[in-house]
Amino acid sequence: MKILRPFIVLIRLARESMQFAYQAITANKLRTFLSLFGITIGIFAIISVFTMVDSLEKNVRDSLQSLGKNVVYVQKWPWGGNEEYPWWKYMNRPQPTIDDMEEIRRRSNLAEAACFNVGFRQQVKYLRNDIPDVTIYGISTDYDNIRSFELAEGRFFSPFELNAGRNLTVIGHNIAKNLFEGADPIGKTIQIGGKKLSVIGVFEKEGKSAIGEDSNDDLVIIPLEIAKSMVDFRRNGPWIMVKAKPNVDVADLMDELRGILRSYHRLKPLDDDNFALNQISLMKDSLDAIFGSINFAGGFIAFFSIIVGGFGIANIMFVSVKERTSQIGIQKALGAKRYFILIQFLYESVLLAVLGGAIGLLLIFVGTMLINNFTDFSIYLTIPNIIRGILISAIIGIASGFVPAWIASRLSPVEAINTKS
């Protein structure tokens, strides 16, 4: 029992301190409300910043992931676009061609799949309903082996249907919703630029892309052979997607593709490439630095809200110590140790801070539910951010309440008893 005695004392001390803290908090509801309000706003501000940044980062990374982490994009223009982008160097480059794709398929030892794509905009009609300026993708085989997507209804093209240029199409969630108004779209015939195509599949709803990429929700996909009769490839920036085989480094694939295309384009050793090889990892590498800076800036701004909340709790605790000076004197006269008084007030401060933080987290949770239900942007209140919010609240409670608690613990019993609150 002697071994357990210190633990029993600590448990009893914690229980009594919690009771004192609860009584103090419920005794003056207005003061408690003001304390909670400050820390609630502080936690709401800082965790909202972290939640928004984390959600934006997740949405961006998910959008990039759908493009393929091991996929190389053969295009006319390299990705970039800042103010120093040398666009004049690329003006006279040729557009990628179907022959380029066939040459890659024939000669590449590191590519698992290659797909030729062209994008353009056209009106889409079904009976009396029409949608102007819809993004249309004309695709070759292997599109489904390279891009990640799910179908809500129907199926995707077979290789035979794509090669034969059958009058079939797969449409996005929003396209189906606006054209068919709740009716089953599978098997229905729509018109694209005067051509009639039968709907065989509908993409699963995925929301807007965070990187500006066309979302599958607003996309219509048709066979490349059909697109040939609808659009001039030279004016619409076609691209080739090339997926690396498993366990093949994308850098090695890019080196191989560069050699294949330079040879096929008959470029001399000192000639610049007349094509661009773009890869998602080039964008991913800069994301960590970008979101790290955003987190730091947002956290720095929100930190001031936390400071305001902390000062609010500290002021309230100073008032609480002054009001209960006589009570503290009586406790010390009856034998209460300094550490008991110290812990008693720290419990009150921490309880206030954690309660305020919990209310702030609850408000964020409600906000995320509303945003997720009424917008296409997904917000994620993650477990790490919840834990972060509680820990920050507790730390602020300790920091704000320590000085008042220390002062209370150092009061002289005689002077405290004789002090008028």
C-alpha cells in the first residue's frame, strides 16, 4: 500500500482540483463565457487554417494522382507559365502526332502503355436539352490503363470500339444530370457537333479539380477516330500519355522517350528538342515547399488569435485569484500545500482552455459538413488536427494560468484571510 499511496494522493488531488475548477467555472457564467469565447475564436482560427491548407493540399495531390504519378506527357509546350517563360522558343514546334505515339509503342522497352488524346469544345444535345461549350476528349486505346477513374453506370470502351471508331461515348456526372434530368442515360443517343453517339457509361462524381484540370464530371469522351472528323488536331494541342512499366523509374522512361522522338524527328545532336516531356513529379516536388510556406504564414497569422485568447484566460484567472484570496488563505491555514493551490488554479485554466478549444473544433466540424454538402470542394478535419487543437488549448491553458496560479500558491495564509475580495 505504501507504493500505491503517492498515486492515490495524486488521484485525490486531481479529483479535488477538478471539483474546485468546475465550481469556479459554473459560479460566474458571464466570466466563463468571455474566457471560452476568446479561446474558441483562437482555436477556430488556427485549426481552420490548418484544415483548409491540408484539404487544399489533399485535393491538389489527389488531382495530380489521377493524372498518373508514373506517366509522361508528350506535348508541344513544357509545363511552366511564369513571367520568365520563354514561349517564343516553342512557337514553331510541331504538335505531337499519332505517328509519334505508334513509334513510341513500337520502340519503347520501358513503356507499359501509350495513348493519344485531343481535347476540344463542342455543344452537346439530347432532345430539347443542350449544354454549350462542353469539353470533349478524343482518345485512343490504353486511356483506361493510364488514367484513374471510376464509372457510376455502364462501361468503358473496348479496344475494338476505339480502333473502329464506333459512335459511342462516356459522359461525366454533370453532363448526365443536365441532359437527362434523372433518367437513365445508358443507351440514349446524344448529339455532338451533328454526330449521334450512344451513351455507354457515366463517370462517378468526383468534384472539381484543384489544379484546373478538366474534371470527369464535365467531360465527354469519344473515340479518336470520331474526333478526327470533328476537329483539326493541329489547332487543338493534342498530347500523348506514356505510362512506365512497374518498377521502371520515370526518369529512365523520359530518357528513352527523348531518344526515340529525337531519332524519329531526325534531330541533329546539337539541335534542341522540338517536343516537351512533362511529368507530374515536377509539380509534386514544389508542392511541399509551397504548402509549407502557406502553413507557416497561416499559422503565424492565426497565432495572434491564440495569443488574444490566452490573454483573456490569464486576465480572468487573475480576477479569480483576487476574488478567492480569502478562500485560498483558509485552505492554506487548514494545511493545503502550495502545489495543491497551484494545481487547483492550473486545472481551472486548462479546463477553460480545452473546453473553448473543443467548442472551436465543433464549429469547424459543422463548417466542414456544410461545405462538403453544399459545394464541390472537399474539406477534411483530420484526427491530427483535432489532436493539435486540443494540445494547443491545453498548452495555452497552462501558459495563461501559470502566473496567476503561482501567485495564488505564494499567498500568505494570514494576509489572504484578512484580504477583502
